[in-house]
Amino acid sequence: MVGRKNIINNIDWITIILYVIMVFFGWVNIYAAVYNEEHQSILDFSQRYGKQLIWISASVVLIILIFLIDSKFYSFFSYPIYGVFLILLVAVLIFGKQIHGAKSWIELGPVKLQPSEFTKFATNMALAQFLSAYNISIKKFKNLVIALVIIFVPAFLILLQNDTGSALVYSVFVLVLYREGLSANLLFIALLVAILFVSSLLVNKLYIIVALITLAIIVYYFVTLRKKLFFKTIIILLVSIVIVIGLNYVLKLQLQNYYLLIIALIVAGALFSIYAYRYKLKNSFIVFLILIGSIAFTFSVDYFYNNILVDHQRRRINILLGLETDPLGIGYNVNQSKIAIGSGGFSGKGFLQGTQTKYNFVPEQSTDFIFCTVGEEWGFIGSFGVIVLFSLLLIRLILLAERQRSSYSRIYGYGVVGIIFFHFIINIGMTIGITPVIGIPLPFFSYGGSSLWSFTILLFIFLKLDASRFELLW
Amino acid sequence: MESYANRKYLIIVLVVLISLIYSIRLLSLQVLDLSYKLSADNNATRYVAQYPARGRIYDRRNRLLVYNEAAYDLLVIPNQMNAFDTTELCSIIDFTKEELLVQIQKARKYSYYKPSVIVKQLSAKVYAVLQEKIYKYQGFFVQTRTLRKYPLKTASHILGYLGEVDENIIKNSKYYKIGDYIGINGIEKSYEEELRGVRGVKIYLVDVHNRIKGSYKDGKYDKQAIAGNNLVLSIDEKLQEYGEKLMQNKIGSIVVIEPETGEILALISSPTYNPELLVGRVKSINYSKLVNDSLKPLFNRALMAQYPPGSTFKIVNGLIGLKEKIIKPSSRFRCSFGYRVGNFYQACHHDTAFNLISAIQNSCNAYFSMAFRNILDDKKMKNISESLENWRRDVISLGLGNKLNCDLPNEVNGFIPSAKFYDRRYGRGRWKSLMLVAMGIGQGELLTTPIQMANLAAIIANRGFYYTPHIVKKIEGKDLIDQRFLVKRYTLFDSSQYKVIIEGMDKAVNGGYGSTAVYAALPNIRICGKTGTAENPHGEDHSIFMAFAPKDNPKIAIAVYVENGGYGATWAAPITSLMIEKYLCDTISRKYYENRILEANLLDRGRKEKHN
């Protein structure tokens, strides 16, 4: 039992303190969000704050259990645990209970659990186990595919549960792959595809094309070595744009603006290809091809969305992008949420003094929109505090991950960082109107046993691994 | 194995960058942009108007004329509604199922989250039934309003009625909001600001579904409603009721004024209507019925009907003749069954020479035709225009030709023609006194209203002054009524001139056989009066009588109009006599007399063509 003492000494207390502050502050805000004068006792277990106290107590038990289990257990049982949760996900699809349109709940007597929450750490373990195996390089195409399969199988099952938000979380494992050596170019292309897909559904095509062309020109300027040629090609482009627009006007063709732009681009591109070929401008030519590819992709998204996707799939994308969530019209929820946060001012209305969240103007005020209560009652001081807490936690976790000796622990650590980071970006982003409304909880803050436990397990397995980092050298 | 440890920096930078972006966004949202704070206030608070009780109205002897009764509006918030027993609810509120569904559909169309009225102004009885069952109808609730109640159901034209404010009123006023009630007519209109009180407000915190969660800051910013002031009217309800009874089945009006104060003791316009017809849910149906009634019961004849004054106007010309020294009390004019000048002939009934007093007593057309011509052709004046203007000034000083500006709405001016009027009609300098001679006996272009004639009776009773007639005696909580009712207004005549006229009016009533108004005489009260018969192109003449009593120290001045009643003596004079007796003695000594009036039905006369 020498290790026991070591473990207590080696535990990262900074992270634990941050965890305790977040859980406590989260509970305070759940209390405020559902507070009403009839149920004032904090131990009223019919109320959400009462229940959350139970979940928190249970979390303490979970933490102790996690620390009692040998650290080797986690890496050793990564695949079996992953397998169990995949089976659970399938089981949910068959036996699950539907809440808010998502069939993602399992009922065990009085307790309702959401396996998809727990699959996050299981997937993280499996991914870590796979990538940390000896002689595995992500650069190999085969390995990349296997890693992606590990990631996307649970994501796909969750998608089938109609819980698009939770499924989307799995995309964050790309961050882990990046840290483990995924090609930056590949990442760039993946990012470009994702951004183009979302923006082509949300934004006017013309703006996208103009933005892409501008971006391409800037990149072209930096990659080309012969600046004279750069200006020549720009002039060709401008001239062809003017000619095309002029022709459209004279011949009264009445083509839409973005078609004109594309025609001009193709004309200029043909001329440019000749230059590129003659002067061997390989880099510039790649930029041009990517530009054409992106534009083609933008239009194919439209086609894909309108002709290939069926109605309920379209609906799901719409919901994901916040185009269809609110019964009271697009933007209602976000607007109410912004009003709640904005009305908090610099120092907030004070504990229990919030009106927007307490009186149900904000939807899901104790779960997905808990940040509104923070913003309204604690003001900028409180909401800024939460952001500082999260960035401190994330940076601390990155540093912890980097100090791991085993790559399993490091990869697992980055998985924790990624998952928390993703939830942080999306959850707070949607309440302040930056990201689409995707219903995922704010880690450690939002009400709900499944969410609190899954984040606790996720985090504390890593802390256990970290605390025992000296025990293992493999 | 290649190490990618440097990639941690990019990830850290990403964390910091996003935290920074979010912090800046929060700073702008929470600290820099103030608009969200305003939105929040509107979001979470609901201002519920607290309607003050409207002032009650009493008569001069503190008999209650108008009070308030609670009425109950049934409202619904559609999204809180559940399936319920429509048949039962329909039977309670007396709706058909279709009507109810239409109302609910309307409410849905307006808003799912905000309350809409399903049915307005349910009675306390219906409310009692509803209240027991309302728990079954989720989403429905009841809001209390008040309705006017009229225990005595009289004086409708005086009291007026209430109506919902329209868009125009809302636009032009800071006070009124949609759904408010406002006085539309009568003293409800003219004393609207006294009666309505000041609306208060209660601020509630509500949730997104508009459910009340409690009061805002413990009611710190609530404003208590201030009840409206009660009004005490100058009318004597008994007299008013009696007058309305006498006028039943007749068209016309009675105005009774207390000469020494200008207070209106009774103001009757007939036909009248039950004031309760214009209250509550039945209002709109009844209102259109009343508007379309050919007898125009909503038309307040006492203030708005303009008639030629007929022979009652002779006393005006008598006064002016005396003042301008055209006639002396002793000077006589000859009447030989009329007044004849060239081709002109004004019929009359006498074959004797009259002095002023006996001319009034016998209402001699010839006398006043001659007198009026002499006034117009007065040698002292430059020309007829000047003498007409001079005459007109005298007439107007008697409160004729302009609104009296009493405290009831919709008064009209009447008409006293000016020289300009005749210049326009005949051309400048192309009209002569003979062309105007009909005005000598109150016909022609002259128009006056019943209230003006009652006021004229008051002026004569006072021997030369009047207070602007008014109907509100006291506003509770205020020491004084409007200043304009406290000013003694003098006429351009001398009390000695009135004395002569009064003698004539006395004789007309009490002069015995042959006097024009013997039907008005009372054994124990000396009434002075003058009959009038207004020519009416549409039917039989209007019967007019104006009087005051007693002769010395008068207590009552009165004008009575009975449309199509024929001679003034036939209907107006006896009605006047009964009204005076009722007011001064409180009992009617001549029951047969009263019965004759009560049983008379003159409504059809107006529809017959005039029989010459």
C-alpha cells in the first residue's frame, strides 16, 4: 500500500479545486434557475437542485471508486468497456425511452440514464488504447481509418437515436488525432469542408464565393514566387469579370450574380492554367484547384441537401443549425437567452433575483441554458469567471496530458480536453448567439445525473492516470 | 517516433483565443449594449391595469341614480387550454357551441400565450355558477370589470352612457388604452374626468407563458387606482320621473330650471329609453335599435331640437319694444282679426285695441307684428340693418341664438338672423321690415331650443339676469362647481320692463275666460306663462309653453314642448301646470287633469300630413 500515499500526493489538486468550484457554482445556479418560493429547502428532492445534490454525492462515490481501481485496469479494459457501451447504445435504440424527440434514455427503476453521455469516455479510452499501441502511426492510412471507425461507430449510433448534438461531439476527436500527428493539410481540408457545408446552408452563395476568391487570392499571393505574374493574373480575373457582367447587361441574359462570377472565374482560370503550365507554378495551380473544388462543393451541398437527403434528414440538419428549433420562430430561444444574459449587466441582478431565467423565458434553463442564469444573476463578473475557469481547466489539462509518460494517458488526456472544450464552445456559444443551438450540456454546470457523472468519470480517470504516472513505464 | 509536442501550443492558443472571443462578446452583451436590459423589463413584468370605481351619481335630494355593479369577463389563454366539456361551458355562458369555437379560434389567432376575451360582462349570477366549475376549464379565467347600474331607470338623456374607446380617442389621449370605457354622452361624457378616477397599475412578474408568478418588488412600483368622484345633480328625481311620465307617448321635451341658481331641476326628452339598455352585452343590439327608431329616442330634444319659438317670442319683442321706447305699456294697437298691410295679411282672432299687457294675455298677432315693424323701422336708427342688429343684440343678451354652454354635451345654437343673413338672402338694402314681420310673432327664420326657452323663463322670473343652466350641483371632494355657473349674467333690459311683461304673462294664465293659458292656472300658486305654437312644415304645429312660478319670489322656471301638439294651450300648458304643482306642492290636486295627459297618445300625429 505504498502507492496509496503516493497517489494522494500525486493527485493534481489544482484540477480538483477547479472541479469543485465548477460543480458548486453550477449547483448554485441550478438552485436559482428552478427556485420558487414554495420549495425553499435545498434538500427538497422533488426539485432539481435537490436531485442534483444526490448526483453530486454519487459523483464523490464515483471519484473514490475511480481512485481505488488500479490504473492498469483502464487501459487493459478499454476495448471491453467500449464494446459494452456500444451494445448499450444499440439496446437504447431498441428498448430506449424517447424524451424531447431523442430516443437516448434507459430507464432503470427511478433512474434514467443516457448511455450516449458515457460512451464519450469509453470511446476516448478505446481511441487512446488503439493509438498508444506499439508502432501505430496515424500517418498510415489504414490506421487513420481504424481510428475514425472507432470514433464514428458510436457517433453513428447516437445519430440514429436522433440526438444529433451529442453525435457531433465525436468530431472533436480530430483534435486528438491532430496532436498525435494527423497531417495538418488533411485537417485543413476537413475543416474547410465542414465550414463550407454549414455556411452554404446558412449564407448566401454569392458571399461564400466572394469570400473564397478573396481567400484564394491572399493565399496565392503568399505561395507564388513571381509577384509580377500575380498581378497579371489578378488583372485577367478582373477583366473577365467586367466582360462577363457587361455581356450579361448588354445581352439581357439576366443571370444571377454568382453565376456571372463563376463564369468569369472559369474564363480567367483557363488563361491562368496556360501561365501556370508554362511557368511551372505548381503551388498556385493547387490553390486554384482547391478554389474551384470548394465552389463546386458549395453547389453540390445544395444539390445533396435538396435532392438526396430525405425530409427527416433535412429536418435534423435544420435543427442542428438552429433553423428549426423554436416553436416561436427562428431565433426566439437565442434572443431570449441573449436578453437574459445581457440584462445581467456588469455585476448581475444578484442571487435569485433573475427574472428571465426564473420565469421560463429561457428554455431548458437548468440544463442546456444554465449559462443564462449565470449571466443574468452574476453579470459579466460571473460569466467571465466561468470562462476563465474553463480555460484554466483546459490549459491545466493540456499541461497534465503533456507530462504523461505513457502515450495512452496523454491521448486520453487530450480526449478529455477535446470533449470539454467542444461542450464549452458550443454550449456557451449558443447562449450568446455565436454558435447554432445544439442541445448539449455545459460540463459540471448543467443539471442532470448522466451528464455530471460522465464528465466526472471522464475527468477523474485521467486524474487517476496522472496520479499514477510514475508507477508505470510503458 | 516523431514528436508532435509542439502542437500543444496551437491547441492552447485555440483555447485562449476562443475564451477571449467569448469574453469580448459577453462584455458587449452585458456591459456595453443597454438594449437587453430594456427587453428584459418588458419580458418579465406584466402591467395589469387597476380600474377605479367610476363615481356614483345622485340627485339633489341624494337619491341614487347611478352606481356600479361588478361584471365579469371570461378570458382564455389558448395554449393553457385542455380538452373540456364544451356543452357545459356553453350552457353556463349561454353560447352555442359554434359561437364558442369561433371565439376560441379568434383567441388562437390573436395569440397562444396572451389572454383574449371570450365573453364580456357576465352577470354576478352567471359568474357564481362559472366560478364553481372553472377549475375544469384550464386556461380560462375571469376578470372583474364594473358596469353602470340605474336603480330608478330615469334621466337617460342627462346621464348618458359609456362606450369602449375607439382608435381616435386612444391616439389623441395619453390616458386611454384599448378596452377602456369612456363617457359617450350626457354627464358621463361632460364629467368624464371627474367620474372616471385615475387608473392604477399592478406590476406582476410573469413567466414566458404569461403566468403570474408574484408581484414585482413587493408592489413597490404599483399604483393604487383612485376612485372617481361622486356627483350630485341638481335635478329632482321625483320631478324628472313625473315629467317623463307626463311625456309618455308624446314627442317633445321639458326643461325645468331653478331661477335663482340656474340649476336644472328636470330635463326631459321624449321619447326616452331605459338607460340599462345601453349597458353590457346587450348594448350593441339595443343601440342600433334605438338609432334606427323613427322617433329618435337617443336624440336629446331638450338641448338639440331647434324649433321656431312661436308666440312665446312675443314677450321678447315686447321687452325690446319697451326698451327702445317703441311701445309704452299704455300704448294700444288695433287688431281687426289680423294685421293687414297692402297684400300682406297676418291672421288674428280679435277685434279690439290692445295695450302690451292685454296683447300678451291674448297673444295678439297683430299687436306684435306692428310692434316688431316699428322696432325695425325705428327713426333713431340709420337704417333697418342697424335696427335689426340692435334688436339682435338684445335678443342674444337673453341667452338665445348661442349655446348656453351648460354642462351637458351637444347643445346647439339656435338661430337669430342677422342683417348679414338678409343681405345674403335678398341683397344689401333690398329687404324691408314687412318681409321680416313673421319674426314679430316668433315664426320665420327664428330657431330656439327648449333649454334656451326655459332659461328665458328664468330670466323673466329673475327680472333680468340668469345663471348659466347646469345640472351638476356638487362634485364630491371639491368645494366648487365650475366658475362659469357662478357668474350672474345680466341682460340688456331693465327690471321695470320685465314687470310689464310679467303682468301680461300673469294675465295670460290667470286672466280668466279668453286668456290664452287658462289651462295652466293653479288655484293656490300664481303662475306666469306664455303659450306658443310653432309652425311645423312636416305636420301639426308644436305646442309650446313657458312659465315661471310663483309670480313673486319664483322658485321654478319651465319650458314645455309637445311636438305636433297643436296650440300651446292644448298640451304644453297643462303639462307645465302639473309640473309646477308637482314641484311646489308635491301632490297633484287635479287627477282628471293628470289622467288626460297621461292617457294622451300623440305619437302618430307627427306622421300625418298637416291638415289645413
